[in-house]
Amino acid sequence: METMIEKLDLKKVDKTYYTAKKAPAIIDLDSYFYVTMQGQSSPADLRFMQAIEALYATVYGIKFLAKAEDNDFVVPKMEGQWWIDPVVKKMDDFLKVPKEQWNWKIMVRMPDFIEGDHFHRTIESLKSRKPELSNIDQVRYELINEGTCAQILHTGSYDAEGPTIEKLYAFIEQEGMRINGHHHEIYLKDPMKNAQEKLKTIIRYPIAKK
């Protein structure tokens, strides 16, 4: 009889990372490995869609390798970092820039038992099995540490994030802190499967003392 492998679900075991409230709060994060892909375009651009395809092809390839080693896991939620050059500190200024000039890094966090070897084996396999993924060489395996962060939960469409972000900005200022990194979002609900008003997004900023 085949033994069932228990899947690791980071969303359940690391609730500090994957949970936020509508009231702003400060949390401290460790270093984590992510599968990432970076680019510059509107989120509606084909390049962004192709980046998501390559990212998930890699993540699922890693998952299947881990499962074969009796280390299965639930694919974590996609995340995104967003910024423009030069970096601005106010969302109003960010939104004035054409979306085609937005920089992004999409990312999926990996469990601790995933190693660089899993990533490199997956990339080499995808190159031969899925040559249509012409951007696969742009996928990266990165260690990221955002440290101390301020965060808040936004409910509703991405285009309506403004007031939530302003609330977070005010909180950061009130705490005597400054933003020390990129705008970071964790997408708790799939926009392809949920109505816009039901979307839930963690908005997070690395912060430091002024």
C-alpha cells in the first residue's frame, strides 16, 4: 500500500509571513529562498504573463522533484515587488508613471528543504522539455531578507489599493520609521478565480529607523 506523503503548507506553518490584518503592524522576517523573475512592463503586458508562466513551470518542476524525494509541498502564494527608477516614496508619484515603466519581481517562496540543485535541475529539464519557454534563463533562485517590515491587509481590487497604502504610510511615519525597500505584495487569492471585491492582498514594506 502506497504511503501518503504529508505536504508542507507554508501558509499554515508560517502564519506570521502569510497573515496580515486591516490595521497596520510591524513584523520581523528571516531570510528565505525564492524562485523569482524580474522585468519591466505593465502587469497587463504579454511579457508579464509569460514571466508568470515561466515562474510557475519552474516552481512545479521543483515540487515534482521534491515529491520524488518524499518532500512534497503546497505551492505557496505568488508575490510581487514593484518599483520605478528612480525610486519614489509616495504611491501618488508611483501611479503617475506609465505602467510600461514599472519594474517588477514576481516570486514564490520555497520551503527550507529545497536547494539550489533542485532549481538548476528543473531549469535544465524545462529547457529540453518546453523550448517554448524562451525566457526560462531569466528565472532566478534568490535568498532575500527584508528584515523588519510594516504591513497591512488590503481587500478589493489592486487598482483600489491607494487608501490602504496611504494608511500604511501614515503608520510608518507615526512609528518614526522610513521605507527601506520595495513595495511588496502577497496575493492571497487568485484574481482568475475570485471577484475583484473579494481579493485579499498583503501589502508590505521593509522599514528602518529614520
